[in-house]
Amino acid sequence: MSYKDYIKWDRMPSTWCPGCAIGTIFKSLAFTLEKMNVPREELVVVSGIGCSGRAAGYFDCDSVHTTHGRAIPVAEGIKRANPALTVIVFSGDGDLVGIGGNHFLHASRRDVNLAVICINNGIYGMTGGQMAPTTPLGEKTLTSPHGTLFFPLNIQAVATANPRHFYGRCSTYQINHLQKVLKEAIEWPGFAFVDVMAFCIENFGRRLGFKNGHEMLFKIKADFKMNPAPAGRLADNELGVVKHDGPDR
């Protein structure tokens, strides 16, 4: 199969803004599915609400566009009903670790066999650019015009709190690494969380002084460095995979 077979081309162009990072991640997942030769009839993509949540409607396979924050429990229900399916969650940081944070916490604890792809742009983008659980300390947003006073949620710490875990941090710039981690996450026999460093130009970047998505993309390149073999958890500016088989369940 070609990556094109996984996409509903009649719904293109997408509603994502010019310069948005989501399209790059969306296409990278399609490329990964092609490399893995995942049959469309055995694939389900689940998303929540938000800009990233639009992705479920663009994949040419069974997909579910859930209510806000409920992508993970819906995906878990699908996987438990038919374990033979490849079930992928594709949604944003506000949906997955903000509104749906409790589901993330317990699905990872139960080690449900899901690949969760989190488009982490540090903002609630679709609703105007409000501060999110992932907004960096001091950043100006619609609801923190003088800079947020709170540290961002440590997603890695939550994902790796269990004895058996898979946490991957990727970026929109390092595409080959992104596709490699996506493949590894889909193949992981348990709960796999892929944290993709992304950006929102229209409702976040322009408030910070960026002129376009290209500038934000190269800021990610400058800020994040690869760690191919982390000895423990990744540093805040590192990309890589932290995983552990843990004790028998």
C-alpha cells in the first residue's frame, strides 16, 4: 500500500492553517503506516476535540472523532472489544493531558495496548490560544498575557511512572526520527505515548513575535537535541525514547 491509500484526498485541502505543524505529523504517520503495511481494515484512528482532532476525518480507515478529552477511553474500548485491531490515538496536548489527563493517567497504568500520538504545541489552539497544561513557564498566551506562572505538566514523568512504559519525544523538524519512533510505538505491545514537539503559529507564535511557521520550526531545531541512548529520563531539551519492559503483569 502507498501512504496515499490512508488519506481521504477528497477532503483535502485540510482546515489546518498554513504553516501548522499538524499536517507534517499527519503525513509522517501515513508514511509510517505505509512502511508497516498496516491493512486499512485492521486500523482505527481515534481523536478528540481540537485542531489535531480533525485528523480522524482525514484518515481513510475506520475512525472516531470523540468528545473533548475522551479519545483514550474510546480507543481503549475499541481495543478491548477487538484486540486484533491496530488502534492509534491522534490528538493534541490540551485534549490528551489537559481535558483528558485522568484517562491518560489510568490507561498508561493499565498498560492498554494503544499508540497515543500527542501533538504538543503548548496551547489550546483551536479555541483562541489559551494557556494549556503544557505551556512553558513565562510564555504569554491569551489567558496569561503577562506570562504563565506555572510549570508545564511533566508528561514524561507521568508516562514513565509505571514499571512498564514507553515514552518517545520527537519533533516536527526531525522527520526521520519521528517516523522511527511512531513505528516503534505502534509495534510496542502495551501503552505507548509519543510526545511530538509541535507549534501553532496563528494563535500562539505570533503573540511571541514569530513571523511564520518556518521560524517556529527552526526554533524547535535549535532547542531540541537527539539522545539516541538515554541512560534515564530525557532532559527537557532532548529527543529520544525511554522504555522499560517492567515486571510481568
